[in-house]
Amino acid sequence: MADSPVDDELWQDFHDVVNMTSRELQEWLATEAAGTATETEPDQAGDERSRTVLGILGKRRTDLTPDDVEVMRTVVAEIRAERGDEPEPEAGDAQWRHRLMSLGHDPLKPTA
């Protein structure tokens, strides 16, 4: 079995900040509120990075690619820059919440 291209810390950080399940994210991306990139085909809903996050959620750790790992790093950094290390549930404005939800982070959900 191949070694995982992602270290333990990044794996945990990603799954801490991406607090939506793959089903929740897929359903979100399929809604009109997800933005102009919404398509009628379920596997084409959302932008490329949103679909990559969704794909990562459906992969085993050993199946991640170096590109997946880079997306994981940028998503963790972006969500943490917006929310801090231990965010409290917060509504914020709709555009801000929708942007975070397109990355798999619902700011209204309590952290684990």
C-alpha cells in the first residue's frame, strides 16, 4: 500500500475546518444560492475548487493526489484566515457564508 501524500496534521486540520459532509456540500453546490457556477448536472455543480473539496471528502487518505493536498492546504489556510482557530457559530452576511460553504465550511455549524 502506498504512503499517504498528506501528513496527519493536515489531514486532521482539513477535516476540522471542512465541517460539512460530502452530501451536505453536494446539496449546497446544487442549490442556486451556491452561485453562478451552478449547473444542472450534479457532478458539475459549483466551481472547480468546490468540486475538488467534494472529491477529497470522498477519497481515502491513500488515494489523495499532490494536487488534492495543495487544495487541502489552501482551504485550511483560507477558512482559518476567515474564522480563526476555534470559531464560534456565526451567521455573518450571506455572501461570506455562501463563499465559506462552497469550501465545505458552514459557519453556523458548531465545531467538533
